Amino acid sequence: MKNKKAYIRRMNVIAGQITGIKNMIEEERTCNDIMVQISALDRSLKSLGNEIFKDYLSTTLVEEIKKDNLEVLDGVIDLCNMIK
């Protein structure tokens, strides 16, 4: 994983978002305010997932294909089906 440090930083931000949402619920903030933050959290998670997936495709997948391990493509197809 070539961007491990960047992924960890982003996960720390996401953890902060989760804590913020928890605090908003404890403070009984409006549903609208909470849902806006949940939407932002959803986008953050999807963005991180996309970056990790691109990293995988450009490194691990390419390396396995160069080794003629085409079975790795089945794993990518399964992963794509899972994240739909």
C-alpha cells in the first residue's frame, strides 16, 4: 500500500467525524444537522475506499497480472460486485 500514511490521516479525520456526529446526537441537535454530517461522512468513506481501490488496481493487481496470475481478476470482480 503506497499511500498508507495518507490513508491513516484520512481515517483519523473520519474518526473525528464519527465522534462529532455522536456528540451532535448527545446534544440533541436537529435531524437536519446530523444528516448533513452523516452525508459528509459517507462521502469521506467512499472517497477513501475509491483511493484504496485505485491504489490496489495500480499496484497489486498489475503485479499479479504480470506474474500471469489472472485468477486475481476474479477477486476484483467479486470486490466490484460487493461495493455496488
